[in-house]
Amino acid sequence: MKKILTIINREYSTRVRKKSFLLMSIIGPILFAAMMIVPTWMSQMDDTEEKIIAVADSSHLFLNAFPETNYLKFEYLPDADLNKYKGEFNESPYYAVLYISQVITYSPNAVHLYSDKSPSLSVRMHISNAIEKKLERDKLKAYNIDENVLNAVKTSISIRSVKLTKSGEENENNFTLNMIIGYLVGFMIYFTIFFSGAQVMRGVIEEKTSRIIEIIISSVKPFQLMMGKILGVGLVSLTQFAIWGVLTMVLYTAVAPMIMPDVAQMGKEMQVENLLDAGSTLQPQQPINDKLESEVTMMLASVGNINFGVIIFSFLFFFFGGFFLYGAMFAAIGSAVDAEADTQQFMIPVTIPLVLSMVVMFQTVQNPESQMSFWFSIIPFTSPIVMMARIPFGVPIEEIFLSAFLLIITFILFTWLAGKVYRTGILMYGKKTSWKEMWKWIRYKN
Amino acid sequence: MNIIEAKSIHKQFANHKALKNVSIDVPEGKIFGLLGPNGAGKTTLIRIVNQITAPDIGELMFKGRALTPDDVLNIGYLPEERGLYKKMKVGEQAIYLARLKGLSRNDAVSKLKFWFEKFEIEPWWNKKVQELSKGMQQKVQFIVTILHEPELLIFDEPFSGFDPINTKLLKNEILTLKEKGTSIIFSTHNMGSVEEICDEIALINQSEKILDGKVEDIKAKFSSNSYECNYIGDYNKIQQVVESDFEIIKHIQNHNTHYLKVSLTDKQKDNALLAKMMNEVTISSFNQVVPTMDDIFIKVVNEDSVKEI
């Protein structure tokens, strides 16, 4: 046991001290924060440049029909001679020329936007909305329907799902938020298994090619070395997660208020209300945020209802379970080859279930209760990723236990098999290993 | 007492038999040479002693009792295929390997300091292994092997990759270790070093032990009872007096100096031959032809191979 600790210590400290680890630790959260912040920021950036769109309207229906924003202006051209405007476009001050043909009322393809740039989606949406609205209004008039009546008939529904737990508590949860969390944790496990698995494999190949292996296994059992390596690399990933988590939070709280003052403000309000609420969890949840209707605020409102304890605990379990299972396979592959270039043929059977998990996960975050999600979250090779994607939505405890139990059994079996391959493989040089050979190694007594 | 006794070891790999009924006794406090051509099974036997692999049949005794997993702490092993982590610093790496052999960090550091000073390699402590030459790395490996002061040391081709100066340094260290009471298994196919340092040997060929015993006994057994003589004088005279009683195997003349090789039967005395020759010619040298270990090795291995065919 002491020897395993010594091995873990080496595997851990040599990796943590590497420049690449430091770089990943810093760049990781910047990337994560950027993923959250930049899209919002970009959408705001887009509108700050004033654009004038010339409207050449042959149908004569749309004079002054386009609402103007701070940055988007419309100029209605006196005549609809499109060719003339197209010809003079480069000298004109216009961002784009909007051409509406006479047949607009019955042909949806009658609108063209000419520009030397690619008009953004928001600009196009703005224009098409305005046209649709105008046409709609005109058509309603033609049918003699009052617009006010129509508005009164329109109803907007947003569903807020409330989970009924067995103990009779009600937890409001937000599907979109669960989806984001499920996707995030699933992806993190996927990424780490691949990344760290490859590190384990490379570590084994390094020991083999540098020929230090025989010196080490004259002091420790090959199995101890293999487990020490897998554990050490696993802890490195865990450290990386922790650093990322903390830095992302810091960055997000520091930068977000500057860029998205409204959202951050709402978030704070919700946090306060949730804190107040937390003291009385047994009471039915009050609809605390009737006044704030947007999806974002609803999401933030249910952040407090997510059981982070369960998510973090199961993340740790499924991460280590999955990583042990795949890490052992990666170690066995590393032991069977002389160079990383030879790993291809053995990588495929390991890669397929991982990639499959990823594909299933995309479905799972949209439909966590489906048959496919259920089975793939039980089968050990895909369960670490798929089950993690399901957990934020709430999974019956017996399903989690079944999945966890099968995962433990499988990783014990595979670690044992991998240990046998590893033990023989690390001392084999120069011969190209086949599957048949590996099977023989497994059956060797010692 | 024997530090290692291997009894009737068999080891089968997928397609070939690596060891067939091999038994060896390694005496305590001696240097035991494990000899044999490439691929004979030496390394397999050593790996079995180190418990890297286990024998299919046969048992191993360590100081008279069955070998246990903890005994590896009492063995130092320098494998033939040896290397170090290239990107790790020398000192740190040496401490790591020493700790795997059960030394505490402090013990490892103080012992390493001693040996690094002795070998005059302190400046390497903070260098990465990849900055060292192969010979330098070998020195570090040697230190790491003996650092925990085990009772049994196993060297597999220890001198490969060393220049003559460092070979001598290492040889002296090995002899010093033996004087301190350490038992040593020395595996090689370099016969010159065997004669210099080994007390006993075992010769393995094609997975079987074909010869073992004390070096002087083996040499005596293989000595051919023939003599070589260099003299100045007339060959015809010699021929007349010698050929009547003895068998001349070889004669070479270079100007007026002659080389003569004579074979004696068991009953004949070398002094009788010398006495006869002394009367006729001026003798400059006279000695018994003793086979080198190299000769014995080649002879035994060839005979064994012929037998196989």
C-alpha cells in the first residue's frame, strides 16, 4: 500500500508540475467563461454599428412599416428601380437594399436583401418579422377581424415542471438548466476519460520504451504500478476540475456584471430569495418569481433547487468508475505496444463505446426517461457518461444503484484482465501484438 | 549456506520452453556467474528469482526458506534492459526508486549523497536524465541498484555500455560489496570478467543447465594436460628425445626460436619432459596449457548443441 502511494505521488506530482497542466488550468476556465459570456456579448456588439437599409418596395405596401431601432434605420426609396440601386450600391451609404416585389402577398419568396456584406440573422429576422406582421394585419383586415380581438385570444404558456419526490416535497426544476448541467457533466466525463486515458497509455509506453519498467517491477508488482498510475492520473484530472470550477466561478462573478448587468442582478435577487426560502423547505414552494417571466430568470430561480450534493457525489463516483474501467484498458493497450503509433488497432474497441455514449447523451439530455437513455445508463461501458447526463433530471435511486453496482463489477473484472495483459505486455518487445496473443497473456498463470 | 536455491525450475512460454529442470545453488557471500549464450534462459531465471514471473514448476528458497514477495526488498536488480524516466531529474528519480525499495525519503537522500560524492556525480543531481550520456545513466542505475544495501545483488550484463575506466570502477565496487558479505549473481556472456571476479558459475544453454561448480574446479576439469614451450635450439634434437615418450601436437618455427606443444598422458610428469628438453636446447618459457573460460564455454556449448541435433 505504501508503495502504491509512492507511485501515485510520482504520477501526480510530475504531471501537476508540468507547464501544460498550468496552461490548461488557466485556459480552461477562460474558455468556459468565454463560452458563457461571449455569445451574449457578441449579440450586443452586433447592434452598435448604425446600419441604414434602403427599401425598394414595388408592392407599395410597406411605407414606414419597418420599426426602427437605435442602430437599424430604414430609408424608403421613391422608386423601385432595383437595377439602378444595385449599380450604385458601392457609392451609396446603405448597408443593404431591401427589394420587395409586387407579388409579395401570395409569394413568400418575393423579398430580397442585397448587400456586399452578410446581413446578420437578427437583421433578417427584424425585417421578416415586420413584413409578416404587416401582411398578417392586412389579411386580418381583409377578413374583418379586429386586431384587438386577436391579441386577446393569443395566449402564451411556459411550462414550469415541478418534481414530486417520494417524501412529498415539491422541487421546481427547469428543464433547460438540467439539460445544460447534464450535458456539461456528461461531456466532462467523456473528455476526461479520453484525455486522461491517453495519458495513462502514454505513461505506460514511456516506461516500456525507456526500459525503466523492469527496474520498477523488481520492486513492486506490475498491478500496483498500473493501479498507482491510473489513480495518480485520475487525481490530476480531479485537481484540474477543482481548479476549473473555482476559477470559472471567480471569472464569471467578476466579469459577468460588467457585461450582463441585468442578468447578474436578477441572479442575485433570485439567490437572495432562495436563501430566504431555504429555511423553510417543507413548505410548498411559493411562486417567487411571477414578476420575472424570462426563461433565464426561471433558470436562475431553479438553480437553488438543484441537488448539487447528489450531482457532485455521483459525478465523483461515475468519473472514477468510468475512468478506472477505461484507464485499465488504456494501460493494457499501452503495455501491448512499443510505440504510440501501434495503438490504433486496439483503440477502436475502446473508442466505440465512448463515442456511442456521447451520441446517446445528446438524446438523453433531451429525453432523459427514454428507453435508450435508460439502457445506456445501466450498461457499464456507457453508463458513466449517460447516467451522469440523466442525474440532474432526477433518477430513481434504485436505478443509480444498479448502474453503480454493474459499473463496479465491470471495472473490477476489466482491471483484473487488464492487469494480466499488462503484466506480460510490459516485458514484451519488438513483436507486434495481436488479439490472439493478448488472449494468451490473459490465460497465463503467472 | 546458500542465499538462493532454485530447485527443478520449469518455465514454458507460449511457443518455447524457457527453462527445463534448472537447479542452481547460489552461495552466500560469493559472486555467482550465470553464463550462457543469448536466449539461453538466463534472464528468465533471473526474473523468476526477482519474482517478476513465476515458474510453472519448481521452487525457490531464500536463505533456506521459501522465497516470499517481501524478499524483493532484500534484492537489488540491475536488468540488462535498463533505463530511467527521461524527463525526471536524476536526484528525484533516484529517491523515487529507492523509496520503492522501502527506504524512507531521508535515508534515501543521505545514502544517495554518499554515493553521488563517491562517484563524483553530484552536479548531476538536478539534471534531467535525458541530458546524461548512456554511461552516466548506467552509473546512476548502479547506485540505485545497490543503495538499499540488499543481501543479494543481481547484475545482468552490468558492464555493457561502460568504457574501460568505468568498467574497472564498477568491478572494484562489486568486489568491495562481496567483501562486505553481499551475495552477487552475475549474468553475462563476457567470459573475461567471469574469470576475474566469479567464484562459482552455472552455464545454461538451450534452457538447460549444462555445467556448474567452482571456477577452479571447472578449469581443472577441462585442463587438457598439455604443455607449451618456447625454446632456442635445434628442433631435430628435440624431436628425437621427446617423440620417443611424448606426443607432439604442434610445432612452429620462427627463425631460430621454436614453439612446441606437447600432450602428456595421466601418468607422465611435466618435470620429466622438462628434464629431457633442458639437455638439448635453451628454454625461454614452459607452462601448462590451461583453458580459458571462453574456451570451456565454447567447447561445452558446441558439444551440447551437437548433442541436440
